[in-house]
Amino acid sequence: MSFFEKRYSVNGWKGDKHSLTAKQLFERVQEDSKSDYNWITSATELIRVCNEPYFPEMYAQGIKLIILNCFANLELQKEYTSGGESTDKVAVYSCYHSLPSTDETVIKVKQKYLTAIITAITEYTECEVRLPMHPGPTYKKICEEWKKAKFDEYVSKEEIDFEQLREELYADFEKTIKTAEEQGAFKEDDEEYHEQIRKFLASIDLKEMDFYI
């Protein structure tokens, strides 16, 4: 490393400051990415530094790619609380839109992130785990078909308003399930499941004394 290589001031989580070259920051983020939590700083701060004038584009794109991949993972881990800033989502969206869609690795990570957002709609309500609305293979099949259709619809779009997309996906998924219910798509699976529960309960042999302590 050259003695005169430019250093960048990075604000840590608790007000601590780090003075790092672009290469050092990239290597630190790369090391932190072995875990989706406990990074040196927030995505918002990392993007701020990457957008500084003359920050090397090579390292900026590398950091953005790692951030996008991390948040793709976090989309499917919403039951776990992770630290961050309220502006991190915007920072992640900027990663998605600023990364060039000409590199194979970038394309794969972008598709991973889009897939994670779509999949999360079927697995979570805002931040809580969404329990399957119906047991059996029909519900799973409809979910898989819906996810594929939405991925195919949005994967080729260069610009996506992700906040609007989330709202539209939530509404569309609920409508898809409701329509299937009205058409009786889950009737057979539901009846079979309830019959299994009935048989299970009937198989439990309880003596009168079992009801007393």
C-alpha cells in the first residue's frame, strides 16, 4: 500500500471512526460478509463512502455487490432481529440500481435479491412469519407458480420502485390465495388434513383418571 494512498473516514456503530483505504474497506466488508450481522458499519454508511468522489469504482461495486447479497439473505431471515439504520433499505435499492447488469455475478446477485423479496411475501407478513393458510400440496404449488410469475414479470426491469413493489406483491398474493379459496382449490387438501387430525385425536386412549392430578 502506498503511504499516500487515500484514506476514507468510516463512522462505526457507536460513534467510533475508522480510517481505511478503499481496498482495506472492501477487504473488511468481505470479511464481515461471512456473517449477515455485525458488520463494521451500516449499509447506509458504506454507500455514503462508496459514493465519495474518486472512490475507486472497482471497490465500490464490490462492496455494493456484497451488501446486496447480504440483504437478499436477510429478506428471508425476518424472524431474527438485525441491527441497521432506517435508511438501509434505500441504500440497498441504490446498490441494485447502480450495479451494471452486464456482469454475470452481478446479474445472479440481483436475481437473488429480487427472488428473496418475492419469496418473502409468501413467508412473512411485514416482519412476522406467515403461517401457511392451507395445508397440503395445492397451497405450495400455487405459491411456487405465483413466485415464478412475479419473478418473470420483474426480472428484466432496469428500474424498480421496491417499496411500491412490496405493496403490490402483498396485495396480489392475498388476492391470488383468496381467488383460489373461492374456487375451492384447497377444499380436498383441507378436508384430508382435518380428517387426519380427527383420526389422530380419536387414536388417543385417555382413561378417566387421566383427567385428574
